[in-house]
Amino acid sequence: MLSQKMTDYLNQQINLEMYSSNLYLQMGSWCAYKGLDGCANFLIKHADEEMGHMRRLLAYVNETGSLATLGAIEAPETSFNSVGDIFQKTYKHEQLVTSKINELVHLAHAEKDYATLQFLQWYIAEQHQEEFLFKGILDKIEIIGTDGQGMFFIDREIGELATKKGMEATTMTSPDNADIAV
Ligand code: FEO
């Protein structure tokens, strides 16, 4: 049984994960519009992962007998200066998501809600991976650069990450929750 405060916080996280999905979908759409197919594939695939994060939360709230609720989702921005701008923003956004997961963990501790604390362990590990992933992309952009042919190589590298990320997500997932792996 969740407290009302915990239910509210988890529902806010559901909303944030849906916003994350829309944000990455929009960014992927911008990349496709600019002919950057590798970046587009990566971001659109990542948008699917965010929906998986949302569904995992939704299932947990419902399992506790509380009501998962879907609120209005803020529209993401639609224009970006560059691929560097996009990935700076993804990294910053993931840091925000991490801070929100940490708030949930603090609340679960404070309320001695050990079931939710256990549930949140997956998100703690996932956020570590998410920040690592986006920081790695920023490093690649910094090293290779986006001038001239650099943009071609960046797009190819990021497109390849879409496949690798799927493999990491599979190997990171424990057998207990493999059915909802994303
Ligand atoms: Fe669901 Fe990328 O955090």
C-alpha cells in the first residue's frame, strides 16, 4: 500500500518518463529532417525505452492497489541548433531524471516503504547507464567534431550505438524482470 504522497510522486515520474519519450522522439524527428539517420534511429529507439520506463512505473503503482494517473504532458521544444545542442540537452535531461529518482528514493527511505525502495533499485542502475551513455556521446562529439566529414562519422557512430544499447539493456536486465526489459 502506497502513501498518497508516494503515489503522487510515482505518478509525476510516470509523466516525466512520458515527457522524456516525447522529447527524444521530437529530437529524433529533427535529426531525420536534417538527414541525420543514425542520430534519428538512436533517439527514436531511445524514446521507446522511455515508454518502457513509464510502463514499469505504471505496472508497479497498479500492483500496489493505487491508481496510476496520466496527466497532461508538456510539449517538447521543436528546434535545435545542432546535434551537439541536442546531446547537451539529453545529458542535462537525464541528470534531471536522476535527481527525480533520487527524490523518490529519499521519500521511500523516509516512509520506510521498503517495497518501493526495492522497486527503485532498477531505476538507480538505469540512470547511471543513461548518464554514462549520453556523456559518452558528448565526448565523441567533442573528439571527432561536427565540421565537414566529422558530422558523417558522428552520425554513423551514434547510429551504431542504437544497436549496442539494445544489447546492453538486455544483459543488464535480471531474470526476475526480463519480461519487461526495455
Ligand atoms: Fe527514463 Fe532516460 O530516463
